[in-house]
Amino acid sequence: VLVRSEAKGDGMWGAEASAGSVGLFRVPLSLFSPSMYCFTGAEHFTPLSTPGMSKGRYSFQNRHVGDFILYGMGAGWGSSGANEDDSVYIYKRTGGATRKLGLRHAVDRIEAMGSDAAVVIGSSDRDLHFSALVFSPGSTPKLGGRLMRRGATQGETRTHGFFY
């Protein structure tokens, strides 16, 4: 589970923003029991790179894709334009350093495209951006193609919609 050190709880709109350091929390199933709480220590926590707080970026987005965890800061419902620090962070769950890839937009959504690719969706001012990420076996994750749709925006930041 990807965690942050500070949040405003799960109350109305509280879960939309978080802050503080980022970490990966992994607990072996053998520590869980139906009759008692699971107590664990620092050995199950891996600190990861923390995105900087940029103007207009408050929505922390993350997604597990194949062997990787991707995360970054989004603009939520309103975009303040592109920021210098707009990036997606990529961590391989088997260990190693976190890789930071610069983008031209916020990280408002992360969509898996199988286990070896993803697309990061975000906005910059009044345009909608799609940035492909490629995870080739044995190589470093890299930025693939990009697509920008001028004057467009996404209808929501969730990965699915409900229609009645």
C-alpha cells in the first residue's frame, strides 16, 4: 500500500488532499489473523521520494502497474497551468531507486495499459494531455508518446464513471 504521512481524514473532501512523506507499506500475510490486530514495525516500510508541493497541485494520485508503482501530484478539479515540477514518480516494487520523469502537465489520472505500459492524464491550463509510459523488461521505464487535445478537459478524475 502506498501511504503518506499526513492527511485530513476520510470526511467530505478531506481525502482529496494529502501531504508529507511517501512510503510503501508491505506486510506479509502471515502477520494477519482473524482474531487479533496486526502489529508491525519499520521493517515493513520503505520510504520513497516525495513530490514537492507546487502551486495548484494538491491531489496525490497513485497506481500499481505491473511491477511498478506510479505516483504524482494532480490539480484535481482546477488547473493552474503547467508547473516546472510536474512529474510522475516510478518505483519498482522489487527495490531500487525511485525514477522521476518530467511531464508537461499535472498527474490527474494514471491508467494501466496492461502490465508493461501506462498513460498519465492531466491538464495544463486549458488543454488535456496524455503521456504514455513504457516498461520494457530489463530497461529503465521511459516516456513514450504524448498527445495534447487543445481546449479539452476530463469529466472526472476517477478511473471509471457511473451512468444511470
